[in-house]
Amino acid sequence: MFVIGSGARHLEDEMKALGGRILDAEIKRFPDGEKYVRVLGSSEEVTVVQSTFRPQDEHLVEMILLADALRERGARKLRAVVPYFAYSRQDRVTKEGEPVSVRAVMRTLAVYYDELYVFDLHNPETLKFFQGKAVNLSPAGVIADYFGEKLGEGVVLAPDKGALMRAKAVAERLGLEYSHFHKVRVSPTEVRMEPVDVDVKGKNVLIVDDIISTGGTMIRAANLLREMGAEKVFVAATHGVFAEGAIERVSKAVDELAVTNTIPTPVSKISVVPEILKL
Amino acid sequence: MFVIGSGARHLEDEMKALGGRILDAEIKRFPDGEKYVRVLGSSEEVTVVQSTFRPQDEHLVEMILLADALRERGARKLRAVVPYFAYSRQDRVTKEGEPVSVRAVMRTLAVYYDELYVFDLHNPETLKFFQGKAVNLSPAGVIADYFGEKLGEGVVLAPDKGALMRAKAVAERLGLEYSHFHKVRVSPTEVRMEPVDVDVKGKNVLIVDDIISTGGTMIRAANLLREMGAEKVFVAATHGVFAEGAIERVSKAVDELAVTNTIPTPVSKISVVPEILKL
């Protein structure tokens, strides 16, 4: 049985349509701003689906409240499916005195949840902070399904070496070539992207990353690919954490931009619901 | 050493003026809405002061992030001082399927904090949910100090039996009489207040409660006291969780309204800082 948090409402209809059994929940706010939740039913094993995009902290606290309500009603095993995991980019101490925020959130969720499922975590190693079974789900299958025909005999690229595994996972599903760009820091504020080592002339190209925020990297990569003679340039990402105006800027620079619906955005055209229902 | 969260900024100047040693912290927000915290220094034992009024969930998550940063920098013992504790009124399951929200928050804080100090918790029994030393601090001393002279040979009253201990604590400090009103439910939506069993004629009266939200009870009690011939009517509460317009409505009905600064409001004239510094 699934319980849908307010950060996963956009997935509910599709989950139901595909046969997901949903336990209804009432989620509202008291006049003083506190959240009120109530689960309308119970089960021994329950999976709470909650994506933790903005307002991140409200979505997180809601998960704790829902879990407390489910335990109170006798749930023995609680699974958390968190398609977009808040604070995942705060995965290390960059300046002394900073927290490892993703660790703090994982530890907090582990108070109530036995298992954690996320999509394409920024740093999968941080799953170790969750005391319990923790799984990083890949969106490569749904991204490959979405772009496969459009790409034809194209190439899949990562914007940098760190994202290569993501490009590889999509490319292998489609039997295509893959590679990554090199980023060279030319000054403290400027990064130059070097052309890739594969021939993209006349080919369609898909660039894959985990998160798009400003979209600057994607736009630079797309422009470089045009110069190199690429035919169509597509951009895919798991999480559309778009900064103001980023969707428009990236869309203008490429032939198609599509992200998954871990976060609901106007370009969240690729659904992770089928992957959730496999759990 | 103290670290001040963004829900306790209004206490910082007074804490410093009274000799509190503060470890500076940087608290801001990333463009995507996530909180960023950084502690600028460290200590073996640190007390995080954070009141969790609106936005409650952000204040709570901030406490977790601050604690993670402090542990990372080597803090061995962490104390949380939470002057106003969010979700404290959700202390029992009223309708099947609800969480005991205050339990959920206490359990979450216990992941990082060894000790918890709160002021005048709505239901002090719920402190048992915190796995560690948990203390309910009384504002009776600072309330008595503030209203003592104004009250003279007056009477201290609680608006209902449940709040009697609060009135008693203030009255005993001032050597005054105390009692409580009786609330009689006359219909599902209507509660009638019965006159108190002490003579208030010609006397000043202080009504004490833990939380004022709509202020309806306080206004009814004040009107009743006027009918009974009371001289001046004062109202004090620990937490000013005021609904829209409540400060104005209560102020109009009484001679003076004053709450403590566990929540910053225009009538938070009674400071709990001296009590915090005693810890």
C-alpha cells in the first residue's frame, strides 16, 4: 500500500491508473502554520511516496508525521520512496563548520523508516548514512524509452566525467555510443568545455545529467555540439531543479529538453511512476 | 557556548548583554530554497537555542543541520533549548489515523541532541518521547516579576482547571490567592465560563495560560471578571501564538496583555533569557 505525501500528489493519478493501491491521507495546515496529517486506513507494510522539492523542510517533516501516524496504526514496515531527495548536494564539508546536510536528513528519516528508495542521488555514497536498506534507483530506463526513437543512431553524452555513468546507462540500453565532455577551469570563475572525443557530425545527441539548475552547462555543451556539426541536440535530466528562466534558456538552445517527474515542472515529460510501482 | 538559530535571533542581543557566550553561525538559503548553515567555531559542549514558531518546519530542520555541523566539528554534548516547541498541541490521537506529532518531533531531535529544554510545554508528559534528559522550564518567575507590582494584593487565575498549576506557580511566588474558572460546555460549539469561587471585587486580577491563539477564552474571562467587580484585569501567557487580530481584541478587553518572548510578538514584553542563561 502507498501513502502519497503532498510532494508526490502529481504522481497519484498515474499510480492509480497503473494499479497502485493508495491509502488515502488527509494533509492540511493549521491556522498557526503547523501541518496536520491523518492516514485513512492502515496496513502492515506501507510505502510513503514523498518528493522533497521546495518547500523541502515541510515535505520532510510531513514524512515524519505520516510515519508516526502509520506506526500508531500498526504498520510494521515502512518504506520511504523519495524521488527527489532534498539536501542531496550538501554531501560534504566544503568549508569548516558546515554540516553534511544529506547525512542529517538521512539519519532523521531512519528514525521511522526501515527502507529508503531514491532516484539518481547526487552522490550515491551518501546512502550509507541511512541506517537501513537504502537503494538508488536509476531513471536510465525511462529516459532511454523516451528518447530512444528520437535519437536513432545517435550518441549519448555526459556534461562531465562525474555524470558518465548516467550517460553510459542510457546508451547501453539503446546500444549507442557514449562519452563525456571535459571541463577545464580557465579562471576562478570561468570553465571551458572541451569538445568530446566522439564524432557527432550529422548525428543526434542526447546529453544526460542528474540535476539541471541554471542550465549553463547544458547550453554550453549544446552550442559546442552545434559547432561540431551535430544534427539534433536533446537534453535530459532526472531532477529539474530549475532556476528562474532556466527552462526557457535551455529550451531555446536545444531541440528538446525533458526531465523526469521526480519534481513537477512544465518539462517533466518522463515518468518515474513505472519504476516506483516495480518496488 | 550557545548557537542561536534563526528562530531565536530576537533573543541574541539580550543574551550577549547578560554575558551569554555565543558561537556565531551563518544561516542562509540557497536559491533552490534549501537552508545553508555554518557554525563559525566549536566547543565540546554546545547549547543550540531555537524557537520553533512559524515557519515551524524550517526551524526544526535548521536545528538538525546545526547539530550535524556541531558534531562534525567535534561537539560531544549538544543541548537544545526550544523556547516554543512546535507541534506541542498535537499530543494525542483525537481521530484514528492521526500522528502524535509532538512525539515525532521529539524523536527526531533526539537523533542529534542529548538534552532538551523547553518552556511551559502544552502537555509536559510528552517530554517522555525525547530519548535523553528533557526539562520543562517554568516562566512563572519572570511572569511574577513582571506583574508583581501591578497586581498588588490581587488574585491570579487560570482560565480552566488544566492551567491551574501555572496560576499557582505565579501566585505562590507573589504570596497571592489563586484559583481557576470552570468551563461548562452548553452545546457542541458553545462553552460557558462560570464565575470563580474567589472574591475579586475591587482587586486586580492576573489570568495566566500557556498559549493564547484566538484569545476568545481570555476575553470571556476578562468580561466575567469585570461583572464580578474586579479592578484591573491583566493577561499573561507563555507563548503568543496569536491568530490574526487576536492581540488587538485581547488588548481592548483587558488592562494589559503581556506574553514572554518564546515567540517574538508586539506584546512579548516578558523575557525568558534570564532563565536560559541559568542553564
